[in-house]
Amino acid sequence: MQEMNLMPMLLLIGIVVLVVYIFSRYIIVIRQQECVIIERLGKFHTILNSGLNILIPFVDQSRQILWSRNGVITNVDRIDMREVVIDIPEQKVITKDNVGIIVDAIIYVQITDVKRAAYEIQSLPWAVAQLTQTTLRSLVGEMDLDHTLSSRDTINSRLKMVLDEATDKWGLKVNRVELKNVSPPPDVQMAMEKQMQAERERRANVLAAEGSKQSQILNAEGEKRSRIEHSEGEKQEKINQALGDKEAMIARAFGQAKAIEDVAAAQAKAIEFVKEAFGSSDVAANYLIAMEYLKRFGEMTQKNTDKVFIPYEATSVLSSIGAIGDILNKVSQDPSKITHLKK
């Protein structure tokens, strides 16, 4: 009797377990940005999107693929449609100039076609990683070490283009590729550091030489400008002195001309007075000549010498003196003429 009473209870428990199992496996709630591939009797049937989805028990099954979940590559049945990061392991690559370097990278990918990602390629992340490594070896092998170290952007863009084209048939979109590390061997790195140090010292020496050269040029230009200014100053000083001398000479010449003019005017006035006094121009001329001879003769006799030489022309002076005597006799007879002579 007790065994017969347990049978319905066990049956009820089995039904409850079956219902729970069916609900857990065939009634699916899918979150946003996720999807599930459904196969019906082993054949692709549909893709379930976000929301509540009900499957046919024991007929519909979800398909698992190898994909990233929380940064870990694992088998998942809920495929994340967001952009994910795949870390490419480091590898040794030989450059064009036969230098072995260690490189690694990361790629940002996103599934655009879930069906092709599940059925066109096996182990999608592993295939992408292997394709990235082989393409990276090919690209770096075309460059020498210096070009590789200075052309990361070029390598990234070329690698992205190749990967995006190759993975398109897998329903995958490569959004970005970044080289993380490019590490040359220790001996090469040491040589590069020595080279950079030597280059820095060379640049410092070049800058010092350029500075010295520029300083010498500026000093030479300053000295040249100073000499030019000094020469201009001396030239201006000489010009000013010459102008002063010229003005002084002109002033002296005007003074001498004025003096000569005044003397000539005085002599002309004297001749007029003599002529008016004696009433004859001949007598006036003899008077003036006699007076000049007497003046010169007086200068000759004033020298401190024992002998005095009288020139032959002195006889004309004596005759002039006689003429002067006649003139004085005439003047004495006319007192008004004496007043004119005194003037």
C-alpha cells in the first residue's frame, strides 16, 4: 500500500521537474544586444533576438559558438553583438634588415552576421588571432627596424584593411587595430640608446656652433655699424668744419672787399678834395705821388743800418717835393683850400 501511495508522488515530482526543465531550456529571455542561434533537428532554423522566446521542446536547440564573454574566450549560446576586444599574443617578427623584434596587438571586432559567424568559420576568435599574426609578420617583414618603430599608424591601418577584407565573409567587422608593444632585442635597444645619445650630443654641438656663429656675426655687424657711425660722425664733423671755414673765408673776403672799397672810396674822396683844392687834376696826381714816395722813403730811412741806399727813382721824389712847395705857396694864398686838405 505504501508503495502504491509513493508512485503518484514520484510521478508528480517527475512532472514538476520536467516542467521546470522545459521552462528553463525552451522558454528563453534574451537580453538587449544578445542573440541565440536556434537549430531545429540539427538544421539552422532562426535567430532569436532580445525579449521572451518560446522553443519547441526536444526539437529546437540553441547552437553554441566560441566567442568572448566578459573578456574570456569560451563556448557561448548567447552571442554578444557588441564590440569586443581580442588580445593577440606577442610573437617574434623579423624585419627587413634582419632584426628580430617582439610585437603584440589588440583588435576591436564586432559580429555583424551571426549565422555566418557560426557556420562559415570554426573557432572564430582563434582564426582572427592567427590571421592577425600572419598578416603582422608579413607587414613588418617589408619594413626595416627604424621604419617599423616610427610607422605604427601605417601598420595599424594596413593591418585593419587586410583583416576587415578577410573576415567579411565570416560576418565579422574589424573596427580598429592597435599595436601594443614593439620591443627590439636588448643589444639592439642598447645600440639605439647610444645612437640617440650621440645624436643628442651632435645636435647640442651643432646648436652651440650655430649660437657661436650667430654671436660672431652679430658682433661683426655691431662693430661694422659702430665704424660706419664713427666714420659718418667724422665726415659730418669735417663737413661742418669745412662749412665753418668757408663761411669764415667768405666773411674775411667780404671784410677785405669792404675795406678795399672803403680805402678806394677814401682815396677817391681825397683825390676829389685835392683836385678841388688845386683846381687841376695833374697837380692833384703829382701831390698824391709825392706823398706816397715820401711815405716809402721814410720807411726806408727808419731801418737800423749804417747805410741807406736811395734808388735812382728818388730824383723824381725831389721834383715832387718841389711841386709840393709850389702847391703849398698856392694854398697859402687861398686859406679855404687848406681846410679842404685837412679834411
